[in-house]
Amino acid sequence: MTTERKQAEHFELLLEVGRLLSSKLELSELLHTVMQLAARVVNAETASLLLVDPESNELYFDVALGLDPELSKIRLKMGEGIAGTVAAAGKPEIINDVRADPRWSSKVDADSGFVTRSILAAPIVLRGKCIGVVEAINRIGGDFTDVDLRIFEAFASQAAVAIENARLFASLVEEKSKLDKLLNEMNEAAVLTDGKGGILVANAAARGFMGANPENRIDAAVAGMTLTPSLQEVLISTAPLLTFEAVREEPKKLILAGSASSIIDEKGGEVTGRVVVFRDVTEERREEGLKRNFLSLISHKLKTPLASITGYSQLLIDDLSKKEEEKGGFHVSALRTVLQQGQKLTGLVEKLLNYTVLEDLQATELSKIDFKVQEVLDQSVEALKNVLAEKKAETSVACSPDIRAVGDPGLIRDVFKNLIENAVKFCANESPKVEIEALEEDGIVVIHFRDNGPGIPPEEIDRVFRKFYQIDVSFTGQIEGWGLGLPFAAVVLEKLGGGLRCESRVGEGCDFIVTLPAFLR
């Protein structure tokens, strides 16, 4: 047989070996395949495989075809025996007469009854690190040659890649199993999609909502539901987090509220997937509707008697002459108290009505025009000048006159006033300070309202946006207000496509951060 023909056969054999190794992803099956092929590629009687234990850095027999299972208990240090020397040096070796080699131990043959004559050993090296040694034992029809060594070294390189792939696959399977377990233990429904909306993973709660979905796509899963924002907006959004609501009217009303987190490729900047988490809020929305209706009804019922109380109190005070006032100072004082408390209660009723009306409004019903942020900020500060003067509060506004946002200027003015008034009201400091700074970043207007108040404990931050919630008086040092200012601001901003969040540390004040869509010129 010519040299060219032999080389061609060797090349074809290595190609076939590569295909066989790459087809195995289950590690134990792959290792057995490595053994079978190791003997075949150099025409040997049998083969064995030793892997490096990453913890002890010792070699151990993972698979030993044709040898006694007791071999799995044998461990070799780096540099010990033939395999240990090959692993330490990182170079293959041929030993055609093992009995003439002092590194050879006859104990293996004595224990197994197998007679070893020759060994061809090659390190399995991955990224410059030895992860094992493969041995071909007893060449059939002669001694191992340099050609065998080169072929075996190439085979060991293929085996290294295949073993690494199998280990990675096993690691992925394990992580997927952990993820599946974690997802299925969640109360919320969770779905992992690819960049185009194809469903990759869905937990039990999500499958319960989506039902049969043969297309395995998120758009098919929410067919028949109305999404706000639209599904198209959700799927093309590059925002790190986007909240949404999905509503189905028939056959039974279902409302789902959730969020979609984008998975973005750091190199290309493209969205490669999304984590969608949602839950059934149908009952919550129904209860909220009942509460709003109740509050609205009570507020309307209170308006007329309150108008009478405050109106007649003022008339009685005005009607008292100076003489009567001197004689009946107590009555005047009492009437003024009634008037003040009535006015406070009237203010609460107005706030309740405004809030309940706002909650029922759809985002499309709100005015969305471009406006100069600086002008609205200045108007808000001006409207509160008496309150600020009474509290001896300092305010500063840093905003470029070129910054324009999109929204309802009237409602935004109310939001700004609430945030400024809130900062001053809750500041126990004798000299309250409110620093307002507006910036434009990537199509978003970001406005900071920083104060020098007591700050908010971490566990309280989310709660301050709930209706009627106020932090304990022992912490803030005051009891003014109804707990509607921040919830009102949050609802307005959400409906205008923006948001409100708070960053705070106890003793270092608060930073309430408003976001609004910027006006794109």
C-alpha cells in the first residue's frame, strides 16, 4: 500500500472519528465511545481513559474497557507512572515494552489477569491544560509507530473538544433543570422567549394561562387579548424593562399584569430574548374598581354638606361684630376651627375625586403635547411660594430651556408641586432644601427632586406609592397630608408613558426621579 493511500485512510478514519465524537453529548456514553475509537484508530487490543480530578489534581480511571472494574479505584499523582508522566509533560509517548520501563507497575496486570505488552499514551489537552490521558494498549500485529503516535495525538485533540462539549452540555442540562424547578415554584407565570417572540421556556403557571399553543409563540399565546402597550411595541422594545397589561373580555374577563425584561447582546446591542413575568390581577382590578366607586360615591355625598359647613362657618364669623367677638371670643375661635377643619376635609374630598377620576381614565384620554420642562418647574415653584416661605425652604432649579417633554402640562405641574411640597413637608430640618435637576438622556427626560430630609428606610420605599400610606410619625416627625400625593404622581406619570421612582438612604434625604418621554424634534 502506497504512503499516499495510507495517509488518505488515516485522514478518512479521523474524519469518521470526529463525526462519531461530535454526535455524542451524554458524557458517559461519549467516554465509552472514546475508548472504543482509541483502540480502533491505532489497531490496538483495548484502551483506557484516565481523567484529571480538578480538586486533587490526580488521575483516575473513568473507563477501562476490557479491564477489571477495580481499576476505577486506582489514582495516580501527576508524574507518577506512565500516564502521570504523560499528563505532567503534556506530550504523547510510545512504550513498546512496558516491562523494560521502570514506570510500569505490573500490579494492574496481576489484579486484572490482562497481559500488557505495549502502550501508546497521549494527553487530552484543552486550552493548554491537561484534563486526562488516553491509552491504547497492545498494538495488533507489531509495535506502535511514529505514525500511530501522530494519529493518536490528533485523536486525543478531538476527544478533548468532544469531552468539553459534553461537559458543557451536562452543565446546561443541570442549569436548565434548576431553572425549570425555580420557575415552576414561582407563583407568577414566567416565559423566556427568543428575540422574535418564540417561546423557549414556560413555567407551569404560564402554561396554565396560555393553554395549548402549537405555534409555541408569544403572539399565539396571547391571541384574543388586548395588550397595553401593544404586543408589537413589547416585541420591538429595547428598554431594559417594560410593563404591560393584557385584557381578555370573553368568555370570562381576564386581566394579566406583567413586565418584559430584555436580554441584550453586549457586543451587538441587539435584543436576543426576553423574560416575561405576569400574573392574574382580575380580582384585584375588580376590588380596586369597587373601592374607587365607593370613594367617589362618598366624596360626592360629602361635598354638599361640607360646602354648607364651611360656607355658614365663614358667614357666622363675618357676622359677628367686634363687640360680640370680645364677649364671645370662644365662639369665634370655635367657628374658625370648624372652618379650618372643614376646608381640610374639602381638600381631601377634592383630592379623592381627582384621584379616582384619574385612575379610571385611559392613557389615550390624557393630553399629550410637548412643553418646556423649565417653564412648568418654575410655575410649580411659584405656586408654592407661600408654603416654601412658611417652611423657610430653599429651592433650586437646574434645567436647560431647550429641554422639552411630552405629556399633559397641567397634570405634570400638579405632579411637580406634589413632589416639592412632599419634600418640604416631610423634612424635619429647620432649613429644608429641594434641588431640582432636569436632564435629557436617550429620548427620555429625567428630573431629579433631591431633598435633605430624613430619608426613607429601604423596606418603606415601595409602600410610599400606595394610596393613603404614610411612614410612621415617629420617623418623619409630622402627620400632615393624606398619603395621596405620591400615588397621584405615580399614576399620572405611568399613564403619560413615564415613571416615578425613589432612591434614598436613611439620614441622607431622598431623590425622587421622574421620567417622561422627550419631545423628538
